[in-house]
Amino acid sequence: MMSIVHVTTKRACQASLLALMLCGVAPLLRAQAADESAASATPAAPAWAQPGSATHTQVAPPPDFHRPTTTFDTPIGIFSGQSDVGSALVPGSASYDPKTKAYTITSAGYNVWYTRDEFRYLWKKISGDVSLAADIAYPDPDGYGDRKAVLVIRQSLADDSREALVALHGGGMIHLAERPETDARVKDMEYRIGSRGGLPGGATPDSLVIAHARRIGIEKRGDSFALFVSLEGEPMHQFGPPIHLHLKAPFYVGIGFCSHQPTTPDTAVLSDVVLVNKAGEVD
């Protein structure tokens, strides 16, 4: 009888031990399954959309590749609505803090370039001349160098819309760009500004330190679009020659952001936004 009790007790202990082990393993298996499910929920980005690297070059999308824009007619700050232009594989988001007057925009998206765009866009429909400006900040200083906060004036919300835009890239480059026709490639004028000895951060006085503009702006005066810049808080001033593009009224005016990585969101903060329905007010 004692041996039978001993065997029974041993089996009961083994069963209890197995139950405890399963209790510990089950949450791990559920967490792993959740991670795998989340990973599988995001479609893989095509090779052409992957950002440039030492072993890869981003190229234009295939001809006739487009993705419908996802639009939310929800006002935010001074803007009437917002859209994921080109519907990046990971949806974007945006918030507005009325106390700081700052718009925080999170977005993935392979680019705002080539023949189509992917970015989160906060917009308002306007006719006539426009002055638009914003301070730009990137909370993560180590984000992808070609990510871009943009001020955009575009004909429609389609991913291949005609548009004029200014951008501040994560690496410090500023540009004034246009898509002159629907489904055409973007072209631009690019400005990379640096200093040797005049900015902090250089290893030696001869080291080139990139200047990151504090504020950028775009002015529409008729069919003329100009870039405005304030590098260190000085009054906004026109930077380089304007471009010329005709947009039919009404058109869309607003701010946005693109991480330049098709499935990896990043964040930009655009604050002290000025939007005036006339030229000469970029401030």
C-alpha cells in the first residue's frame, strides 16, 4: 500500500510540475504568436521602396503603381482634415497640442518623390495666394537621414498629384520641389548648408558641421512658389529662385511628414505654424 501511495504521489507531483511548466510556457507562446501575428499583419515592402543603403538603391515605383489615399475628414488645429497620401503600409497618425501650438505627425512611407508619394498630410482647401511656415523638430535625433517634414501645396490628395513643396530632411538638406504633372517625376533645387568653425560640434575648426534650419516656409504668389528659411531664428528670407506651377483653385495646402522607410514610422513636430491666404506673410 505504501508503494502505491508513493507512486500515486510521485505522479501527482509530476503532473503538478508539468502544469506549472505549461503555465509558464503558455504566456510566452501567446506573446510569440502575437508578435508573429503583428509582423505578418504588415505586408512586406517591395525592393524598390526600400531606403538607400550601402547595398541597396531606392528607385522609382513601377509604371502605373499607385495606392489609394486614406482620408480622415477630422479637423486638427487649423486644418480641415488629414490623409495618409498613398496609404503607406503602416498607417500614420497626428495630434495637436493647443498649449504649445505643436503638431506631432507620425508616419511611415517610402518617400515623397518620384512619381508618387507616401506621407501623413494635414490639409486645408484654399484658393488664391498662400503663405505657409513652420518650425521643424525631430524628437529622435538618430532617425533616417532622408526623412522629411514637408510644407505642401498640391492639386489633389491622389498619390501622384501635381504639387509644390518645401522640405527639411533629417540630415539637414532643404529643398524646393515640384511635380509638374500628374504621375511625373519630382524635380527640385537642393541646399545643403554647413559651417567650418562657425557651429558647435566639429572635431576640429576645419570640420564641416551641417546646419539644420529652425524654420522653413513656402509662398505661393500666383503661379510662383518660393522657399523661405530661417537658419537660427533670424527673420524668414527667400532662399534661391522660385519655381513656376499652375494649380486650379481650390487646391490643398498643409503640412506633413514621411519617415522615408516603407514600414517603419518616425515622428516630426511642426510648431508655430503660420497659414495665411495671401502672399508676403511668410513669418
